[in-house]
Amino acid sequence: MTARKYAVLAVTSLGALLSALNFSTLIIALPDLIRSLSISLLSAMWIMMAYMVAQTVIVLMAGSLADRFGRRRLYILGMLIFTVVSLIAGFVHSAPWLIALRVLQGTGGAMLMANSAAIVADAFDPHELGRALGINVMVVAVGQIIGPVLGGWLTTDYGWQWTFWFNVPFGIIAVFFAVKVLGLSFQPMKSPAQSFDALGVVSYVLAVSGLLIALTWGSIKHWDQWAVYLGFIAFVIFMPVFLWNEMRAKEPILHLSLFKNRTFGFGNISAALLAISRMAILFLLIFYFQGPKGDSALKAGILSIPLAAGMLVFAPISGWMADFLGALLPTTLGTVLTVVGLVGLGLDIQVQTPYWQLALWMIIAGIGSGLFNSPNTSNIMNAAGVNRRGEASGIRSLTTNTGMLVSVAFSLVLVTQSIPKSAMLAIFAGTVRGIPPHEARGSIAGFIEGLHLAFLVMAFIALLATVLSILRADSVRLHPSRSLDSIKHTGP
């Protein structure tokens, strides 16, 4: 049994590694993608965000479907979709088609994310779960370290297409490995005859997509255009519809009653807030290195390593701390260190700032992420109980993904408000040295001013996550009988 559970951990860790590599390699390749395909900054942002939007939308359905039809089957199917789309995407040279393929790839990624933690939680005892999930987080950190460097090397020497193609051989191995270890047995945890929450899915898609379209379109183009108005209107109308429906639906995709448990509710909300603040660091620094600093994609990837190095070292340590001391201490300490790292970047970053200073703040923020992630995840999964783990894993992925999406869009809003529209594409494409010197100086100064504002706002958001982490009251450890299995969904 011991060998089998660690084989299960290896399978899910491989999926987590591929997902982390896919995301971090593409971020580093975005400037090259803009130049090679001659596309707009808005198109490039949506090539990146389409994956996360699809993953965020599908992840709740994936968790629910997994509880009905089998977590392991959906995990394997997700890996297969992810691999096939990675092969096709490298041959595409049109932004709309690439966005569509990223939606499909995000669907596969959602099936991986929604079921990974639940599969691990099924295999390990509660007192071992923190360490097991700590290994998962450590693997993600390895992917985040390797990803920018690998993506930078592939992009610099071979082109952005290889940021997709490198997934293919590893994806094939992962599919066969998953079939061998997990199998294709089918043991539904819920009756397949239960209704599907179509209104919940549609209203959520329209609300989230509307908000992201409004924020990205307004920040990159202009705020007084019809796309911005329609986006905000869609969010204002359909988000209340989604919440109203989830309180009344017979089988909602999001059981809001689960948030009655403080550990579960505050754990997920603090994860979303920390994802908003943490994602901004990598997203903005990649453009800082390739834009104002004029570094190559490979060098930018190498310079971003400290951000993930702290996570790599402290993820397993935090899992051990959570198993023996509870989740409250490491998660709260993690959010505090994230605040410190963001404040340091917000006050310190300039074009001429010595790299060692930026690396120091990145390491501190990375340690914060490493301390927070695995204890928070194990805390949430233990609160859920055996029968709700698939759904709880989906909700955890939803909150984290939503935070990352909001982070990208909100960061753009904060940074671009100080940059002339005419120079914006040059900065984000890494071609700022090609514009006239007097325009370049003003544009770079505006970009740096935007970075200060963005990092300090993200520090405030991380501070809110700290407060919520403290308020979780570690109820799983103190009162294990209060697991979510005892909380029933009730209608109005």
C-alpha cells in the first residue's frame, strides 16, 4: 500500500509539473509571440488568459463530474487533452485559433487540477496529507524554476512554438503512467442521474469573461469603448444570477453552504487573495526584464528563478509543520512574508536597481508562497471530508485560478495607466529600445511608476489574506467532527 500511494503521488506530481511548466514557459515567450505573430498586446494577453479562463470555468464542473464518474478517469482524460492540444498549438499562426486551442488546453488542465489534490487525499491518511501535498507544491515550484529558464531557452533558440511542443513527449509518458497506476475503474460517488447546473455554468462564464474583457480592453485600448461597457454590464448582471442560482439549484456546481465552515471558507478566500498578489510578481517582472532592462527571454527566465526557489525549499517544510502543528502557523507566516516581499519590490524597483535586491524580495515572497500553499490545501481537504473532496478540490482550484486571472487583468490596469498608448506595445513586446529616446524615457518612467503602484496594491491584498488566515481558527485540528461531510446543502 505504501508503494502504491507514493506512485499515486508521483502521477499527480507529474501532472502538476507539466501544468506549471506550461504556464511559466508561455509567460516568458509572450514578448516573442507578440513580435513573431505581429499581434496586439490584447491578443497576447488573451492567449495567456484563455487557458486560465477555461480552467477556472471547467474546474468546478470537473470536480462535480469526477465525484459522479470517477476522479481517476477524468484526470487521465485531462492529461490526454492537454497533450494533444500542445502538439497542435505549435503549428498555429493565428491569434484567434491559438486562443481557441488554449481554451481546449485549459479544459484538460482543469481536469488535472480539480482531481489532483482529491486523488492524493484519497491515497494518504490525514496525518500524512500535509507532507504529501507539500511534495506536490514542491514539484510545482520546480516547474516554476525550470519553466522560465526552459521557456527562455526554447524561445531564444527555437521560437515560441517549442513552449508547446516540449509538453508532448512528457504528456504521453504521463498518460501511460497514469493509466498504469490509477487504472480506468469506474466507481461513481454520486448518482449519474442527478441534474446538471447549466444556468450556473453559463452565468459564471458570462460574468467572469465580461469582467476580464472589460479590464484588459480598457487598460490596453480605451475605457470609453463598447466592449468595456458590455463587459462590466455582463459582470454586474450575471454574477448575482450565478450566486442566486447556486443557493437555489438542486445540484449546484458551487455549494455555497460549504463556506459555513470557517476553515474551508477562509482557507479558500485567503488562497484567492494570495494568488492575486503572488501572480503579479512573475507576470510583471517578466515584462520588466525584457522591456526596460532589455534582457533576452533566456536571461529573464534565469533572473526570475529566486521567486520559485523559496517555494521549492519551504513547501515540504511547511507540509511537515502543518502535520504536527496545524495549518494556522505556516499559512499565516507565509502570507506575512509575501507582504514583506511585495512591499520591498514596490519601494525598491527601478531600472537601475541592483539585481541582488530584487532577488532578495523575490526569495522572501517565494518562501511565503511555499509556507502557505500545502498547509492551506491540506487544511481545506481535511475540512471537506472523504465524500466532498472532489468538489472541495474543484473549489480550491477555482479560487486560486480566479485570483490569478484577476491578478493579470488588474495588474495591467495598474501598470498601463501611466504608459502612453503608443509606447505600450513596445514595452510589453521587449522592443522599447527601438522607439525614439525621448519617448522611451517617458514610457519607461511611467512603467516603473506603474510597477510601484501595482506591487504596493498587491501587498495590501496579501495583508487581507493574512487577516483571513488568522481568522480560520484551525477548526479541523481542534474539532475534527466539524468536517464538511456534516454540512448538508439546503435550499431556500
